[in-house]
Amino acid sequence: MDWNTSDKQALVRAVLALKTPNEARRFLRDLMTESEIEEFAKRLTAAIMLSDNIPYSTIEKATGLSSTTVARVSKWLGGAEGGYRTVISRLHHRNSVPAGNGLH
């Protein structure tokens, strides 16, 4: 994928400009349909479960994702881009922070 187009660079800058969970929720809702949000949330859940070594069959049942999608998420989780790994690492780090961190 070519990330050097002006529209893709603008999208990345827009994501980086978000400062609160509420801003992120509102932007994602404006950007995507409810179905797309649900699908992407399920993929992130699958990536988290895969990183915890949960079996594919359990992930499929818990998320409703197809085996093909779970396999694709697994491929990306282990891939060179490292996007899922970065986010999962940061989420786990934040989850270890005491309550009151503004994520609720």
C-alpha cells in the first residue's frame, strides 16, 4: 500500500490529532458505518486473543469472525508492520495503570 498519498497522510494525521476516547469514538463513527466499527473491533479482539494464545476455534465463537478472518488477523499480528503488536502492547501497559487514567 502506498501511504504517501495526500489522502492517506491526512487520515494518519487525523488519527494522531485525536486526544480523548470521546473524540476517537465520534471520529470513528463519522468515518465508518456501525458494521465496519463492529468488524474492526472484533478483529482487534481476535488479535488480543491470538496474542494470548487462545485457539482459533474459541476466537471464532467469541467474535463471530470466520476462520479466514482470524487467520488473516494472525498473519498481520505476526507481520512486519507490527501495528497490532504496538497497540496491544500499549493497551496492556495502560491496563496496568491505576484507575483514573481517563480511558473510561
